[in-house]
Amino acid sequence: MAGPLDRLFTLGSGRTRRFSSYDRSGGNADSIAIAAGDTATLAEIDRPGIIRHIWITVACRDPMIRRNAVLRAYWDGEDHPSVECPLGDFFGQGWGEHYPFASLPLAAGPAGGRALVSYLPMPFSRARLTLVNESEARIDAFYYYVDYEELAAEPAEAGRFHAHWRRELTDAGELDPGGRENEWGVLGPAPQNASDRGNFVFLEAEGRGHVAGVHYFVDNPGPMWYGEGDDMWLIDGEPWPGSAHGTGTEDFFNGAWSPNELFAHPYFGYARVPESVGWLGRTHCYRFFIEDPIRFQTAVRGSIEHGHANCLTLDICAVTYWYQTEPHRPFPALPPREARQNMPVLGAREVHRWRDAWRRTLGGGSRLWGHEVEGGQGRP
């Protein structure tokens, strides 16, 4: 069995090729500008090959350019993109931010996560990569490499790479009669959820292939733990609960016991965690199925609960990566730029207002501590 580094000494027959933003005059102006609303073609290839490496960095006055610029890839002359994702999210950078992130297939490197790097292999017979600037500001400098191997013929059994971004402001009211965010049963008995109805959906794909990874960007508007939701994978049309059913969000991302700390493994980790009370704010979890791909022969539906029994309102964005045969099922429409912006940041002022509203429900006592409930003290 070949080892993971055996490619370093294996002499192949492919030819190394590169598209980049280098200065064609021989000078040092090694970037391109992309006007607001324009599309730049980063690579267009009409022979079989495999993209092996992508590196990108961007300079723009728009602080949300990583969410407002969209990366797309088209394989084999298809009309529908197989990759459609905001630029930053694709490379593991949520909310338009930049921060260090490290994994085996993807990274955001120095300085401060501003270098966007992919080693995900992307085979093709023909290929076209584009970057659309949907910002109102000009991209003043866009630097990039697209390194690929040109081959005499495409590799056998080579699935096509896919990546898609989804977002949802989840509804906490489907199973709880009062629409309460009743996580951990703090407001009463917790409901049961014997289905994947109401889950956040990672992907719905048709064809033969396997899921290769997930980035999960969750913005939590409250301090309660967001991660009791189970992941659920219904494969080849099987009914719920399916053959791959999880036990909790942190379990799916290889964490345990409600983690809230930075951690980086080549296959999984927590690249961003909030600095606030409890789990209030933005968390970025990731997992790549390098050794344990989720395989499907005809179809897959992957989803995850937002809190146990979908009991929490969360702002969830996710990028799912997979390989499959073509043609693929066209993606749901990418939300327009206005619908990709961040929810407001909540902090100490909002928590204090919540506390004041709670005090008023108990009559506004001047020495209420915070653990009291109507009609007594302690938990309901």
C-alpha cells in the first residue's frame, strides 16, 4: 500500500502548468485588478488534467470582500458550476474575516490568514475557474496561482470535485409549542426529533461519489451551547434514521464536552471560537473525511440539527466538499450579496438588556441574582 508521501518519489508522465497573476511585462506588478461587478477568468484549460494547488490573496477596501467575491469552477464544459462559494468561506475563513487556519487540504496562512491555500485535487477533461467581484468596491490587487498537471488522458475513476456554500437563519419554533430555545431542558422537558425535518442541510447530491469535508460556521445569538444537534446522512434514498447517524455537533467535528478552544489537526479542528460569555458569538469547526469518506452510489442528503431537536435560532453557514460523477444536480441559487452579510455582533450590552427584561418578568426586584424563576428559585 502506498504511503501518503510516496507521490514525492513517484515519477509521473504529466506536465506541470500554471496560471498566475504575474506581471507580463517582467515588472513586479504581479496582480490583477477586478472592477466592481466584473468576472475574472483565473484559468481556462482545454486538455485533461488535475488542479493540484491554488494560492490567493486579495487587497480591497471592502472589509467583506471575502464574502462578497464568489469563486466558481466548471468542469468538462458544463453550464452549471461544480464549485460555487464565497471566496473566504471556501478556504476556511468565515464571516468575511481573516484568521489563521490549518488543515491538510486547505489553509489560511500568514500574515493573519490572508494567504488562501488549497491542495484539494480537482481532476477534469476541461476546466474553467472564475472569480466574480460582487462588491461595490474595486479589487485593487488580486494575486493568484493555479498549479495543475496536464495529462494525456484523465485518470480512471476520477470523480469531479464539488463545493457549495449554504446559509440559514434557523427556526427554533418547529418542535417546541412555544417556540422556546429549550436547550439542555432548561425551560422544561425537551422534545424528541425522530426525523431530519427542519435540519440545516449540508448538501443534497445525486450520482455516485463521496463526501470529502465540511466547514461549519455558526454564529450563536445566545450563550447556550449550540452543539447538541446530531448529524444525519441519508444515503441512496434510505429513510430516516439512515445508516450514518451522529450523536452531537461536537462529536461530528471530533470534539467532546462542548469545546470552546482553538485546535488544529490535519483532518479536523476549531479554527475560530468566541471570546464571550458561554458560546455567544462565532465558531468555526471543520472536518475532512480523508480516511473515512461518506460514500454514496445514487444520492446523499446530509444535514445537522441546530441544537437538540432543532431548538436553537442560529446563523449557520457551511461549505461542503465532495467528489462525484457528472452531470451533477444543479445547486440551489447562491443567495445575493445582501443576503450573505453577517448578523449583528451581540455582546455585553445585549446580555444586560436580556437580564433587565428577565428582572421585569419577576417584578423588578432590586436584589435578583439570576438563578431565580417565577414562583421560586432554582431550575423549573
